Amino acid sequence: MHNLVLTELLVIFSLSVAVVMLCHRFRVAPIIGFLITGVVAGPHGLSLVSSIKEVDLLAEIGVMLLLFTIGLELSLSKLMEMKHAVFIGGGLQFTMTTMIAGGIAWNLAIPSNQAIFIGFLVTLSSTAIVLKVLQQRGETGATHGRASMGILIFQDLIVVPMLLLMPLLAGTAAHPLQELGLFLFKSTIIGLVLWFVARRFIATMLFRIVRQRDSELFLLSVIVIGLGIAWLTALAGLSLALGAFLAGLIISESEFSHQAFSAILPFRDIFTSLFFVSVGMLLDASFLWDNLTEIIIVAIVVIVIKTFLTFGSAIFTRAGFAASFAVGLCLAQVGEFSFVLAKAGIAEGLLSPTSYQFFLAVSILTMAMTPSLVERSGRWGRTLAQLRIFRRLAIGRSPVDPTRKRLTNHLVIVGLGENGQNAKQLAHRHNIPYVILETNPETVRRELASGAHIQFGDATQPAVLQHAGIMNAKTMLITIPDAAATRNIVATVRHMNTDLLIVARSNFVTEVTELESLGANHVVSLQLEASVALCHKVFGAFNLPPSTLAQDMDDVRFNRILHHTL
């Protein structure tokens, strides 16, 4: 049995590699690749996988990790900074889309509870696809990118309440109002307990764990916290998904959230890929072919409705016309959390097998169109804004930054030793914006208390670098003594930002060439610079002419002294 599951996982991942590579070649989102993998390997395809229950179990872990990382990326302070885009833009988009989509379904003689559920499915957009495309295009900091992020955050927040409403919509709850009140009471009590008790305990525990400088121990501790809180919420009769989200939200309030996010990210990606594969296994390719015309029509209708409703919501975030229209196009697809809701809806009887097949086909088609829509969103928005009929709407106020005070053209300092401290002080003196990445928790706490712009995180991790604004930075200074880590950082950063000026420290002369080949613009060797300083002091005592001494030091620095001697 175990060998069968292992063999089928090997089949799934091997097929996923091939399909996702093809998707990249044709500029299709990787999520579509995982869905196609499920279609091919599933019972409606080549029937390569029979351990459906085992795959579903791993997929459920993926959903928990997805919600856990969403909680990690959020915090109450961040939500307050983004409140306009999140609660006004996101709230309007959710309300209007649910009402319009549900109203259309109700007019088609679909029962009201199922119509509301269809509205839930349609309103959600794909956080994974949209953010990936915006990051690839370098538009996460653009006006439409920031507004899109705000609305997506609200959608991610509203998923958990929607999941908890499934029994009420399905009518499987014996006493709906009583159960709803009980749910609200439990959620409030658990939330308060976790917030005022577990938050402080967990922050202290993580601080002591990080002091051990053991990455495996830190990762295990984060997993234990996530699973433990999810287990507690399940014992209280609430969902595992809610517990995973709360666990992430609690850790997000500590200074270790960025490192926790980067540590858990590979596991999230692996397990969520299995979730999308498991969804694809349920899609019947013959149904798609037999109903292709209707599916295409409905997909276009969904895109048009979501574009204009989301556009209207973004306008209320005080974005201009062009940016708001771009937001509408960016969020016009059906999202990955709609698959989570749909699977719950089948279990509760809110979706028939035929309706589910139709929903899957429409969702996959809207997702496949997303990269093309995002690519054209800004240009189409600007073109429409020039038309006289829209010109008055186009004169919108520039929106407030919904994410946080963004750093641009700033300095990223890796490591806060003597060299890092000197760079920080000079940045202060000359009013140069900076952010420091440091892995010593005591240093981070001390510097945060003094008002320094510092984050706890391993700079070899792309997620940590993104939080430090590496895509918008002007210069990076790497001061850490670890040669292997420095090589990894230089290679990762150069891949993420080809225009960044990277200045790195090396201990030995032999490390300079490799760091330069990896992408460092300037490498300062401590061994070489010490030799230059020593020689300068010694031979300066012999009253050599300054020009001759300077030429000698250049010869030492560039290793020409041996050739001149010989």
C-alpha cells in the first residue's frame, strides 16, 4: 500500500514537472499545469492514480498551509495601514460580486441558498496567479498592483467565514441561528485567548528558539505552533482552516514572521500543488469538450462582470480611472480558494456533480486568460481614460499606499556587525533610506527598540528579500562573514534584480572572482585590504613619493606586484 502511494506521488510530481514546464513555455500559469496534471492522471484521464483519498489528505494539508502563510503575511498593523483598500475596496467587491452573481443564478431558477453559494465562488480571485504575474512584471508597487493586493487580502480573510457558513447554507444545521451564535461566541473566545495569551507566549518561545541558531529547530517549532492551534480550534468544534489562519496571524505579530514564512514556503508549495492536482482529478475532459461553447460563454461573462464590478470597487479606494480598470482586469478570474469552497459545497450538497464540472471548466479557463489580461491591463486602462466619456472619472486622486510606507532607491544592509553598523550610521547621517536584514534575534529586538529599520530574516531566502523591497532597492551591502551564505545571497539577489548595485564582503582574495561571476558589482576582500593598509603604513614610513606609494598600493590590490617584481 505504501509503495503504491509513493509510486503514484512520483507519477504526479513527474507529470507535474513536464506539464508545468510546458505551461511556462506557453506563458500559462503553473496552477493550470497542476490542474491539467490532475486531469491527465485522474480517473477521467489515464487513471494513473488510484490512491485518491491519500492525495486528498495531503491536499487538505496544503489548504491549511496556504491559510497559515496568508496569516503570516498579514498582521493587525498591516491591515490598519491598508484599511482603505482592504475593507472598502475588498468589501465592496465582495458584496457587489456576490449579489450580482447570486442574483443571476437565482433568476436562472437556482435555489436561493445555492445561488448565494455560486456568488461566493465567483467573487474570489486568484491570489497566487495575480501576485505571481505582477511580481514577474515588476508591478506589485504600481498603483493597480497595490490596490489589487488590498482587495485580494480581503478575499483571503473572508474565505474562513464562508467555509464556516457552508452548513448554514446547506440547511444541514439543526438550529441555524443557535449554531451561528455559538460559532461567533467560540470564535470570539478563542480569538481573545490566542491573542492575549498565546501571542505573548509564542513570541517569547520563538525568541528562545531562535537564540539557538538552529534552523531545523525553528522550522519544527513553527510547524508545531501551526498544527497545535489548528488542533485546538478543531477540538472547540471550529475548522482546521480557521486554526491555521489564526496561527499564522499570531506569528505575524512577532519579529520572526518573515523567516517563518520563508521556512514554511517550500512545504506550502508542494502540498498546495497536490491540492490543485486533486481538483484536476475531478474534472471530466469529455464534459469540457461536450459543453465547450457554453463554458466559453460563461467564462467570458464572468470575466466581464468581475472586471466592471471590481473596477467600481477600486474607484472607491481613490485610485484613478486607469488604475481601477487595470485592477478589474487583474482580478477577473476565479480563484484557487473557490476550489476549496467548491469541494466543501459538494460535501454539503450545494453543488451537483454536473454543476461542479461546469464550475471547474469555467474557472480553469478564466485562470488561463489571466496572464494576458494582466499584461494588457495598464495599457487598456490608460487608453479608456483618454476617452472623453471617462475623462472626468480618470481625474482621480492618487491613492494612499495600502501596503505600507514603501521604500524605493534604498540601501539593503545584510548583517549588523561593525561594517553594517557603520553603513547604518552613514545612512542616518545622509538621510538615505535603508533596511537591515539580521539573523540575531537579540540584535533585532535592540535595534527595533531604538527605531532602526531592521527585519529578522535569512537573506538567502527570496521571500525575506521581497519583504525588504529588493525589487525597488538601489544598493545592497553584504557584510556577513559566511562565504557560502554570501555566495547564495549574491546569486539570489542578482536573479531577482538585475539592476541592483551589489557590494559584498569576502574574507579571502580567492573568493573575489567567484562572487563577481555570480553578480556582485564590487567585492571587498578583508585579506587584501588588510594587506594594502599594512603595506601603506610600512612603506609610507620610508618617505616614498605619494604618487609612487599610491601606484604600489594599486599594484598590491590588483595583484600586479608579483608581475612587476618578476
